[in-house]
Amino acid sequence: MTLGLFITSTPSSYAADICKEGLRDLNKSQGVIQSKGGIWGYIEKSSNLKDHSILGFQIDGKLQRLVSTFETLCEDGKTPTPKLHQLISSLLGDARVVFNKNADRQKKEEIVGQLNNLNKEIDALLAQLPQ
């Protein structure tokens, strides 16, 4: 995908809506994750996953970068598209799903696999966005 799919030149009313409402939505979802200690905190609470703490720390930082990039696009007058909002929101949702599972009752390999996949998906989106 190219950057053009994520940034558009649109009427100012649309830009205000996606930036205001979209950013509020992303910050709220990110806030839910962080209020529970983030992915890192989730991993740290599990006796089975503690050796993967760095993965949780990386995911938390990258998710925050996605939200910050969205915000920066708005501040710079480059209107993010609904597609970009949806992609970031979906990744945040995937991270939130992790909290719905008791790590100590799941197979370690399954959870680590999900986290590795999430990390790769975040990396792929970050690679397409301005730094």
C-alpha cells in the first residue's frame, strides 16, 4: 500500500471530524490497554509468559506510535483516511482481545504466536507511515 491510501486531501469539515472523533476513539482504546498495564503488564502477570516481556514492551510502544502518528498527521494538516483509522483501531482491538484471555490458562505457544503476529502487523503498518 502507498501512503496515499492513508492520507487524503479533503474538506476541512471531514478533516476535523476524523481528527477529532477518530483520535478520541484511538486514544480511548489505547487508554483501555494502558489502564490494564499494557501488553507488557499482561505478560508480566503471567508466570508462563514473563520471558516474553520485551515483546509486550515493544508492542505497547508501537501501538502508541501508531496513535501518535495519526495525531501528527492531523496536526500537520494531512488528513488521515477512514482506512488508516480502521487499521489502527483494529490493531488496538486485537491487543485488547489479548486481555480477555487468562494467560496462565492458555497454551503459551498460542499466546506468543498471537503476540508475534500482532507485532508483525503493527510493523507492517508503521513501515507504510511517515516517520
